[in-house]
Amino acid sequence: MLEEILDIRNVQKAFKQVTANKGAGGIDGMQTDELRDYLNANWQTLRKDILEGNYRPQAVRKVEIPKPQGGRRMLGIPTVTDRLLQQAIAQWLSPKYEEEFSNYSYGFRERRNAHQAVLQAQINLNEDYEWIIELDLEKFFDRVNHDKLMGLLTKKISDKRTLKLIRSYLNSGIMEEGVIIPRTEGTPQGSPLSPLLSNIVLNELDKELEARGHRYVRYADDCSIYVRSEKSAKRVMGTITAYIENKLKLKVNRTKSKVSRPNESTLLGFSFYKSEKGWEIRIAPKSLKRIKEKMKEKTKRNDPSNAREKIKKMEAVIRGWVNYFCIAKAKSKMKELDEMVRTRLRIGIWKQWKKPKTKRINLEKSGIKSGKAYEWSNSRKGYCRVAHSPILCRALNNEYFTRLRYVGFTNYYYWKTEHQTKLF
């Protein structure tokens, strides 16, 4: 098995993936653009050490990033060499496990995505499974039990050298402030192997849920179970929590886990509302709040960039956000976001015009009569009030921003929903 993992074709495929992903270097400082030269000089020696069991992975570099819901998420960044080897292991093992994984597991798998998970949740709701158990696994990636995981791997992997190599990655430690701290549990996020290993562990949960006949969707450690009554929901919450903690050796966050109704629930940034047609998908309030904060950040009034430059900075964010949320019924929300962005841009433009004379000239150029232009250019009203005024909204109207190449949320959402391909 290990020879097949280290086959040059598998390694070349892994090399392409690692270099395409780029990413920061590990504790040795090597970057992805240096990997080719390193492998050309050292591959045979590296391969020999791995096959003979002499290779020891380096510790991962600790990085903390803010979580959207608050708090910090810990990432472990392996060296580029270890990323290559982990990618080679992951892409060779994944097809072996794919046939065992559940149809209702959507995270970190080929041809599966978050949209499919949300659409399956909608199907469950519209078949009268309207009580939801939202499970939150506390620091899941940091708490995976190594012995439990290795026990599951031995059922599929017979090559002891491969098992030893995977175990060495689990135990490789993490460097924090120059000190290497040993690890006895967890598969740090940031490594190519971690998503597969997490799915192998949580596949046991999938099997248990299916054996009990439950409706559910799971995306990595984000799991929602759907039942028909509140009584059933509370019972399932208790029994599944016990199973996760006693059998899988993981911790359920009792504060964040809850029994909820569809309009109160959140799944991968989406929520639901009831219409005449049944349960429909909408964007969760927290997701809307986060995109508004991001747009405000990119349209600060003290940013010296002109409106066209700000629009260019926002374009990729808007496209990515709409691409993700295009399955939701959200026309009114998209219009609301566009109105907010245009108002923010008007504030920036009004401030950049600075002097009353400049303001008057620009207002007149935009078709405002000289009397009104003079009146508003000398106004003492604040930036926000002026930005909402009929005068500035007429001078800097939607067509004005279209000329500056602002496509916006609404237009891209309409285009995207018209060209959506079916996910089932």
C-alpha cells in the first residue's frame, strides 16, 4: 500500500494540488514554489526513508484565525513536504472509503457540497420532519481520539507502515512560540489529511443515525437531525449526545447544541421560512450581518480610494457570496445590500468632494439645478443624511454606479439563479 501511495503518478498529482493551493510555509520556512527543486534533489532519499520507517514528520506551525461566530480557530500548518505526503495519502485513501460514507455526508468529498446539504434539509422539512436537533461538537478537530481513529483505520488498512506514518502525523506535535508541544489527541485543521480522517471518525455517527432510522444531514462536524415531534427531538438529543461522548470519545457543546424549529435554525449559513409552497431556504440573519460588516469595511469613509477602486475591491467578495447563497430566496435582501453599498459609496464620494465649490460643480454636472446644487453643497447636514437625500440619490443614481462597473448583489443574483444547474 505504501509503495502505491508513493508511486510517482500519485505524488505528481499531489504536487499539483499542493502547489495550486499555495498557502503559507511550515516551521522550516519552505514555500510551495520551492518544493519542486527540493523534490528533484531529495525525492529518492525521502522515499527510501518513508518506506524503511525512518521518516519523522516535522511539527505543525500554530496559527489562530478569528471565527465568524466569535472566538478563535486554531490551525496547524504542516511543512510543504508534509503537506505533499499527506495529500498523497489522502487522495489514495479517499476512494477506498468513499463507498462506505453516507449519502447524507456532504463535507470534504468530491462532487458534494454545502448546497446539497441545505437542499436535503429542505426536503426533510417538507416531509414533515420539522423539529431539528442541531449538534455542535466542541473543538472537534482538536479532540479526535487518536486510539479510536487508529482502530477505525486498521479495519481498512492492513499495511502497518502506512498506519505508522499516519500515526506519526497525528503525534507530530505543534509549535507555539518556538516550543514544540506534543499532541495526544486531535487532527489539526490545515492539513490535507485532516478532512478525510474527520469523515472516517464521524462516519460512525452516520452509521448510528441510519441504524436508528433518523433523517439527518452532516457537513464535516456540523450535523442536524430531523424528527417529527418535540418529544422525539429531546429524546434523540439525549441519546445521540451520550453516543458521541461515550463511543466516539468526542465532546458535545451543550450550550450551542439545541432543539429548534426551522425558522430558528441555522445550517451552513442558511435558515428556512414557511411559505404557501412549504419550507423555503433563506439566508440566516448572522450571515447577512457578517456580509454587511465586510461591505462596511471595504467602503470606509476614511479610505482614500475612489469609488471605482472600492467597487473593484468588492467585486470578488460579492460574487463569491452570491455564488454561495444563490439557492436562497433572497431578492429583497440582495436589493437591501445594494442600497447599503450605494449609500456607503455616496458617503465616500461626498466626503472626497470636500469643498462646497467642488460639490456644487459636481452636482450640476450630474443634472441638479444650480439653486439646489448651491443649497446642498453648503449644507451642514452630516454625511449619512446627505447620502440618503433625494438630491444625492438623484445625482449619484444607480446608472451612475453602473457606469463605474458596479454589478452588485441583485444583478449577479438574478444572473446566477437563471443559470443555476440542478444539484440532484
